[in-house]
Amino acid sequence: MLEKITSWEQKLVDWAYEGLESLPSDRLTPPDEDPALIDYAYRHCEKITQVHSRTFFTASSLLPTTLCRSVRALYAFCRVSDDLVDRPRRNPREALEMWRECALSPRPPKDDLVALAWADTRARHRIPLLYAEQLLDGIERDLDTMRYATFSDLAAYSYGVASTVGLMAMHIVGFSGPEAVPYAVRLGVALQMTNILRDVGEDWRAGRLYLPLDELSAFGLTEEDIANRQIDERWHAFLCFQMERVHFLYANSLPGIALLAPAGRFAIAAAAELYWAILDDILANGGDVFSRRAYVSRLEKLRRLPGIWWRTKTLAYKPAAPQVCATETKPSGILA
């Protein structure tokens, strides 16, 4: 059973349920294209996934072939969408709007392989269109919003760019019913917060700061400290506080693995746990997220997979309290 939904989560869960009910599944039909072209489009998405996300590529390889290629089409859709803003070659707002029209079309141009594979995936797995729209809306926020005042604001952003991905993946692998939705929402926020903590230095150099400003202030930190790559007791206390919350989110979203179709459990759990392990690498490097990008080595991923497999087979995931590192009592006024 899911731990009690907090106030910031309820809004996100409501958005997710809205998406679940947004589009009658009988309105979706796969593109009527040459099967060879569709197959080529999926292989193109596979290459994109392999190049850009070794963790996602490894996790997706644990799925049956038909599901594997669908989740890689989902990844490629997300990757292209994100790159239009993060690595723009033209006016990013204009490019994103053109991509939105193409990527959400049930009949995209034959020469856009990612859009073609994504349209086929969306139709075959009856993925609600609103989830894709919410993801694009979330990515578009990066064009205007470079700071987030509170964790609640940051969680809403994380829903758009990450929880929506989990909700779409859930449709691909199969799930028991609406009761699985809150778990996917929570896991998405955990994954995005992991990204945010890992990429503080990289984001700062791009002019962005995704750490909650009120929490930075509560720990006595300023933007000047981030600019100066200040690693001291204040930063360590702040980082441990953030990690304890992310740890809680992972631990209390993974019991939802039991609500997924058996064929998809290992892959989704692997994606989550291997990403979760990035936090260990951040800690192992003294909290330095400014000069080095935390990661999990291929050997370490392989070492962890048998245990993940066993937990998915025995459904051993249980809700847990946060236990990451010893910290001082959090400053008053901060809500986990």
C-alpha cells in the first residue's frame, strides 16, 4: 500500500489521473506504413538510446523484444524533445512547437523516424496523448523558468519531465489499474531529483539552478556558494537532506513494481535501482557535484542486477524510512 500522499504529491497525482482518462483508447490506430520502414524507425530509436543513456539501454534490454523497442521509442521521443531546448540548433520555442505537432500526430512524416516509431508505440500501447503533451509542456518550462522557489514547485516540474515518462512506460509494460498511478508519479520525481542532484554544476553553467531556493536559504547557502562550488558543512547538510527525501521517494515507490505486468517488473525496477545508485556515487565523492558527474559503472550495474531480479521475483520491496547519511536536525520550516 502506498504511503500517505503528501500535499505536494496530490496535485501531481490528480494530473496523472486526468491523463489516464484523457483519450479513449479506440481513437488510436498504428500508422499505416510499410512494416520495413516502421522496423527501421525502431532500430533508429535503439541507436539513440544506446548512445545517450547506458542505464536506460541496459534496463530496457531486460524486456521482451516487442516491449523493448517500444520503450526505446519512448526514450527517443523524450531525448529529441529535450535536446530541442538543451541543445538548440535554431529558435528552441519554434522548434519545440513544430516538433510537438509532428510528434503528437497519428500520421507523422515518413522521414521522421523517431516520430514514426513513437506514433506506432503510442497507438499499440494505447498511451494517453495528454501524458506526451504534459511532458512537452514540462520541457518547455526550461525556456522560461531557471529557478524554483520551493520543492513543491520543483516537484511539479519533475512531474512534467519525468513522472510522465514513467506513466507512459507503465502503459507499455502493462499495469493492474489506476492504483499504480501514484507509485509512477513518485518514482518519476525521485528519478528527476537524482538528475538534479547529479547535475548541479552542469546546470549552473547553463544558467539554471534546480535546487529549491527556500531550502538552500534554510541551510545558509546562496547562489554565490553554488557559483563558487562551495563544499562545506552547510552543503553536506543540505545535500544529505535532499538525498534522504529522494531515498524516501524511491523506497516508497518501488512497492508499486508489484502492480506492473510480470514481464515488465525487472526492467522497471532495474532502471529505478540503477539510477538510485547514482546517489551512492555522489556520497562517495564527498558531495562534489560541481566538477564531476556521478555515475554507476557497467561492472557495478551488472553486480546489482541479480539482487534486483530477486526482489522483483519475490516482490520484496517494502516502504522504508529515509536512511542515507547522518545529518543535523533539518532547519525549521522545511517540509520533507
